[in-house]
Amino acid sequence: MTLEISTPALLFPAVSLLFLAYTNRFLHLSALVRNLYHDWIELRDEALKTQIDNLRRRLELIRWMQLLGAMSLLLCVISMVTVMMEFQTVGIGAFTLALFLMGCSLFILILEIWQSGGALQVLMDRVQSDDGKPRK
């Protein structure tokens, strides 16, 4: 099997779009945590703390998504350089590992999306348990 330089280069547009999406998720969740923390300091509501804990787990997942995506991109660059230097075996290995890491990054994205409903579920459970009673 031969690897052409254009094959690893195909991942570049996908990776840049993924990083944009990952970064937007991270920034949005960071702002949300800050707002919830401010509200929690004032109200000491356990539902807010539960939401913050959920968001903490999601932020950790996003950091892993970003790390694995960056490692995948680096391995694509290494793969392209080794192909240019005619080290096919190293290039194929680096590209294979890059694809694996990108797959791991996407799997963690699926886990983060799955958890994203957790913070909303806390609010919905809270509304349902209050039965519309006004808070004091």
C-alpha cells in the first residue's frame, strides 16, 4: 500500500472545523459555569451545584476531544513529511494512528453530547418536583 501526500491532507479541513466546534462548545460551557457559579454563591441551590458538576465533566471531555484532535493533526503533518521523504512505512503508521485518534476524539464528542442533556434534566426534574409552587 502506498500513501500519497494528498490523503493525510484531506483531514485538515475536517480537523479545523472540528476544532472550531470544540472551541465554541468549550467557551459556551465556560461562560455558563461562571454564571451558574455566581448564582450558586447567591442562592446555594443544590440544583445549581448539580448542573455545575455536570458541566465540569463535560468540560473535561471537551479538553480530551481537543487534545486527541490536536495529536491527530500533528500525526497527519508527520505522515505528510514522511511521505515526502519517501518513508512510506512510517507515513502509513502515522496516518493510521492519526485516524485512530480522530476516531477517539469523535467518540468522546458523542459522550459529551450524551451528557449535554444532564444539566437540562436537572432543571426539568426541579420544575417537576416543585409542582409550580412559588419559591420563598
